[in-house]
Amino acid sequence: MNCLYCKLAVTNLKNNRQFYLPYILAGIVSAMMFYIMRAIQGSKAIAAMRGADTVYLILTMGLVIVALCTGIFLFYTNSFVMKRRKKELGVYNILGMEKKHIAKVMAWESVILYVLTVCGGLVLGIVFHKLVAMFLAKLTGMSESIPFYVSGWGCLQTVELFGLVYVLMLFYNFLQVSLANPVALLHGNSVGEREPKVKWISAVAGIGCIVAGYYIAVTVQGILEAVNMFFIAVLLVIVGTYALFLSVSIAFLKILKNNKKYYYQTTHFITVSGMLYRMKRNAVGLANICVLSTMVLVIISTTVCLYAGVEDSLKQNFPKEISATQYFDHVPARADREYLVEQVAAAAKKQNREMTDVSSYMDIVTVIHMDGNVIERYDNENPAYDFTDMGMLYVMARADYEKFTGHTYEPIAPGSVMVAASHLFEEDSIEIFGTTYLVADKTTFPDDFPDSELQAVLGNKQVIYIVVEDEQALEPFAAYEVRHHIELDTDGTPEERKAFATAVEEALGACKETTAFTSGMLMSRAHQREEYMALNGGFLFLGLFLGILFLMITVMIIYYKQTSEGYEDRERFAIMTKVGMGRDVVKAAINTQVRTVFFMPIIVAVLHLTMAFPMLKIIMYVFGLMNTELFVGCLVVTSVVFAVIYFIVFRITSRSYYRIVY
Amino acid sequence: MSILKVKNVSKIYTTRFGSTKVQALSNMNFTVEQGEYVAIMGESGSGKTTLLNILASLDRPTSGEVLLNGKNLTSIKEKEISAFRRDNLGFVFQDFNLLDNFSLKDNILLPLVLQRKPVAEMEERLTPIAERLGIAQLLEKYPYEVSGGQKQRTAVARAIITSPQLILADEPTGALDSKASAGLLHVFREINRDGQTILMVTHSTNAASHADRIMFIKDGEVFHQLYRGNLTNEQLYARISDTLTVLAQKAEGAQFPPECQFNRTDSGAGLQKADEMYVS
């Protein structure tokens, strides 16, 4: 008896292979991706590598996204297939199969699909796991070799996740069948559709949302604002996109339809009325495609850009190969400072490295609240201050500032200071922590001053430099963070540079007692490069991985949309042919509609991307990427590649569409 | 003047690998006069649909020719055939074949839009026809919002709006209840009275009894014809019933009973064209 149901299930799947084949393929790819992601994330070889923490975090994030997307996507496809199969199930019911028998057949189908999907996914996952892991290692610059192995946890969790999804889908299908009577099942896909009504409020609100989102993206200034507003803008545009496809499109078509001169022309007549229904049926699907495409474009272009821009970011954030900072609780004596520099030089000699561009200077830094010409300490507890009021005060001796900027300045009298800021300071006196100084001289910043990132965060006006004559004049500020910087470039291979950086760190650490600094820090570009590669390579890997997943989902949505469209259109075009429409006219009308429907999402996606560019550019600063040309290049290339793939998919799925319609 | 001439038309369907041949029409001959209202009756499989498809230029005969107003349908190029169909033929189908995404008005205007007529002319033609068919109030509605009879009247309006040479109706009452059927047949009568030639394929004796002439088709041939003459619908109905009974009996091997021969001379008006009586 069981065997009969099983056979019936197999026959059903075979007969509906047009729907189930892509469904199974998509399931297999999803399962494969989930397994690979899980296997890499849990891999001991990766865990042992340097930078693994970052990669692990990124992969965990990816794992969650893959799991969620897979679930939602399989559900979507399943409901589509079920809709098309209702008639078939209705026939079974009428032929005398009880609902519990139908349920048994459906259960068998689910089991078969599940086994195929998970087995296929796991086999492919195990086969391709090493390849993908090697790709990740290459991207992140991890050198260790990756063994071929099978992840038990990966298998188990893939089986569990897909099991859960399939069980949920089966229950959903049961519910669908048990709720419907046979006649309803028979007519499951031919319910008379009403002409869509124009929802003017939603249309206007949708346009409003998109315009507002665009406005924010284009006018945003400063990293802090960009990061704060990014999600608001994204949300507005997503809401607007759905409204655009759901209501704006229909409102637009209705306006066209009401224009009789335009509407009653052969091509317009067919296209406009056809589009009205197409938009009604497909609006959500198209909006999904549009949002997904935008996500793919943003994710891939930003991650590619970050990866390609690693050197740029490094140069930007670490202008010198090695930058060492010592923190003091007093103003160090000149001898101590010279001693530190000598130690570094000694380390260079020992390591056989050539030092170039060596500079050392001292500054005192603290967080402030600045109001006109009054500077106060920034008090975390003070409710009147908010984060955006925070500023930075740097105090330097004239000699150090000269070294720092490369210019020379007039001597500064005691009780006077020189003020340097990005804008010209207007006042004649300045009050710092209760002491008033005369402003002897005012100057604006050179381009390359330290903490440029911070300045971008806080806004230009919140950073101020106070220059005093000498170390003695620095004393009143000694209670704050006194820093001594040694910066230099060097030669040698990355390995040699790394070794040198470590040697410098050790040499300086050994001076802690003698020169009485409280703590020290060393930034080495060679070391940072590895961090950057791990982070940005990890991001790129995740971006490509998710990009491929989203692309696959998009492709599947297009495919199922095309075929379902085909079945609905077949009847309509048969009627039109009977009434006297030539096949070529029919074909042209179909082409126009299908093209419009499927290229609209990507055109809107590219438009979104273009408008988001100013905001994305600023957000890329957070990741230390300032190279706008590179970013534009990445965006353009990604968009073009995506459009080409989209077009190819469209052509392939169109073929199956035309096969149905004719 | 004869508007439609079917001469020696045969249609043979061959299965894909040519192993089986089915003769759907064999050497069929008949003519339809200008302004005539002809019903074609026959069992399922008698070749009605094939004939209609050939007349509609949706299919081509294996041999023979079909002349519509002197123009040979079989020689029209594939490219021009749609335009020819649109300009010369009007169709009424059993399942209406209205497009759900067009209002009744747009459904009716569809052929005119395909003919690229100006909007003003469309409106001009639409108004009298809609009034005539009693659907003037429904024009902005959609097919799923109106009854079957109203749908069929819309389909008739769509068929006649181009003033075609010939209206081909395929089981037009097949999906209608008796009241709607009566309404539709009344409409057909009326437009026929205005000079419209109608060729209707039907199963329904009632529908056929409204026509001027009834052709019976069997095994791909015109088997028998009845002319109305002076008969009322009811009398014609009885004649058709008798003929169908005989046809059925003949199918079981019985001879065509001699009492049916009276068709020939009955009332002196039953048949003017005796030579066309028995084509087989």
C-alpha cells in the first residue's frame, strides 16, 4: 500500500519536473552553501590561523543569513509550485482519494525532495568545501594548507535545518489541501482577477519615501550622520520600492489608460492592459527582485572595493610603516625622548634595516567641549552634552608643531598661544580649562594631520590645536594624556618589516623604566596589512557568497515568474489570435511586456545604487577607504556584470516562457 | 449571390509519424448565400470543428478550396491571414473568449484597435451596437462581473463591430441557460434580418431551429440539408428532430426511411435546391 503512494509521488514529481527541477537544484545549491559555510566556520584549520577571530565572526553572520534566506526562499518556491498543482490534487480528490491519502502522497513527495536536496547538497558541499576554503584562505591571506575533511557538525546541521524547513512546508501544504474543497482545488489557479485599483495614497507615500531616502543619501554629511541615517534611508527606499511596484506603477498605467488617444492604439492597447494585470500579480515579486538586486550590487561592490583598496586604506590610515606612541603622565625630558629615538635606531641597526623619514614629536590630547572661545573638559555625566558636542584638543610645543607641519612660526610669548584649526579661529583670546590665553597667532591645518579619521567623525570644527612656545609652557596640561610619537618608514620584505616592528616594540618596551612612560603602543603597517586582508578578504568572501546566494534566489524568482506568467498568458494570446491578431503582433506585445517587467527591477536597482553612492562613499570612510575612483569603478563593474548575468538568465527563462505560450 | 463557397474540401490528419490517418473532412461541398443564416449540425467527431477551423482560416484543408466573397482562403499568405480574418470574419465562441483584463467596451473594440481605427470612429460604431444588444449600461464592467448571456452578447458585439462578411458561431448557446439562449438567438435573428450572414455550428436543435437552413454533417460530409421555407420555428424544430433520429438510426445500420424523403417536396418550399439535398 505504501509503495503505491510512493510510486504516485515519484510519478507526480516526474510529471511536474518543470517546476521541481529548478526547485531541487536551488535546494541543493542552498544546502551546499550552508554546509560549506558551516564547515569552514567550524574548521579547526581556520581557527588556528591568525585573524581567525574576525573571519569566524563574519562566517557566523553569513551562516545565519544563509539559513534565513534558504528557509524563506524554499517556502516561496514551494508555495508557487503548490499553487500550480492544486488542480492535480483536486483531480485526485474527485477520483476518490481521501485527503489523508493525498497527504500521504504529499508526505512521500516531501521525503523524496528532502533526501534528494540534502544528499545532493552534502555531496557537492563536501566536494567543493576544500576549494571554497582555499579561496577564502587566499582572499584573507592565510597561508596554512587546508586539509580535505568532512564536517560532522556541518552535515548534521544541514540535515536539521533542511529537515525543519521541509517539515514546515509539508504542514503548510497539508493546511492548503485540508482547507480547500475539491472544486476549489480544481479551479485553484483560475480565479477571475479583478482589475487593480489605484491606491493614490500609497502611490504618493511611496514616491515620498523614495525621494526622502534619496534626499538623505545625497545630502548626508560626515560619517556619524551617514552611519546614523543609513538605515533610515535604506528603510525608506525599501518601503518606497514596494510602493513603487505595487501602487505607483498601477497609477501610472491607469493614467495612460485614461488617455484614449494613447490607449486605443494596437500596441499600447495590449501592453497597457496587460501590464496592469502583470503588475498586480507580480508587484511583490518584482519588488523582491529589485531589493535583492540592490543588495547584491551593494554587497559585492563594497566588498570588492574594500578588498581592492586594502593598500589605499593602509596608506591612508598608516602613513608611515611604523608608528610608535608612548604615553606619559608628565612632560618627558628632552633627553628621554632622544633616548627613545636612539633605541629605535639601534633596533634598526640590529635588524639591518634602513630607516627613512623618521620623525618624532610630542603632543597632549584630551576630550573637550568647545563653545565659542571657551574650552571645557568633556564631562560624560553632564546631560547638557551629547556625543556630537565632543571635541578634541591637542596641545603641542612650537618646535614639535613645526616638525609636524614642516613650517616655521614666530616665537610665542608666555601667556599666549597659537591656535590651529581647520577653520580660521576668530577670537583674540581663548579660555582653556579656566585659564585665559591671548591668541598670538592663528593658522589652519595642513592636510595631513594626525587623527584624520577622528576629525571626519567629529566634524571639522570640533578639533583644535593649541601651540605653546616650549615644554615648560606644556606643564599646565601635563595632567592629560601626554604622547610621544616616533614615526618612520623602512625597507625590507614584509617578513623583515614585521620582525623589525616587533624588535622596535621590544626595544621601546625595555625603556619603560628608564624613561618612565606609562604605556606604549606600536602600529606596524605590515602587521595591519594582515589584519586588513583578514577583515576585508573575509568580507569579500561573505559578499561573494551571499551575492551568489541572492543571485540564485533572484534567478529562481524570475524563472518561476516567467513560467507562471506563461501559463496565464497562453489563454489570453490564444483568444487574441482567434480575434484576428497576427502572431508577430502577439509576439511583439509579449516581448514588450516581458522585457518591461523583468528589466524594471534592475533599472530601479541601479538607480537606487546611483543615488546611494554619496552615502556609501562616506560609509566606506569608516572602513578606511577614501579612494572614490576605485569605488566608482567597483560599482560600475559590479553593475555591468550583474546586468549581463541578469540578461542571460532572462534569455534562458524567456525560452521556457515562449515554449509555454506558443 | 453566394458569399461562401466550399469546394471539394478534404482534411486528413496524420499522426506524428504518419502511421495513422484520420479523414476529418472528405470532399465537402456547399455554398452560403449573402444574408443567409445557416446552422450546421452533427455529432461529435463529425468534422464540424475541423470545418469551422478551415472556414476561420485557422487551419488549411488538405485539398479543395474555400472561397469567401470570391477570395480563396487557402491561397492567402500566412502573414496576411490574421488581417484577413480580422477584416472579413466575426467569431462567436461557446466559451465567449472574452479577455478578462479588458472591460466589455475594450473587448468589443479590440478588433477595431487591431485595425487601427481612430478613436472617434470606434465610439461611433460602438454606441448603436451596444444599444442594440442591450449592453450599453455594462460597457465599463469586466467579463467576470456580468452573466453568461451578457458575455455572449458582448462577444456578438465584438464579432459584428467590424461589419464582417460572415459571422462564424461555434456552439454559441453551449454555455448559456435557456433564457440566455433564447435572448442570443433573438439577437442572431435580428442581425441576420439586417443582412448579416451567419454560419452557426451547434448541437442544439432549438438553436438550429432558428436558422434558415440546417446542414447535417456526418463523417466529414454534408449528409443532409433542411430549408426553413414557410415553417415556423416549432415546425422546423420537429423536422430537425426527425432528421436527427433518422441520422442516428442510420448510424446503426438502418436505411434512410422513405417517409423522410418528403422533405424534398414538402409544402413546395422545403427545398429549392434538390441537387444539394444529398451530397453523399
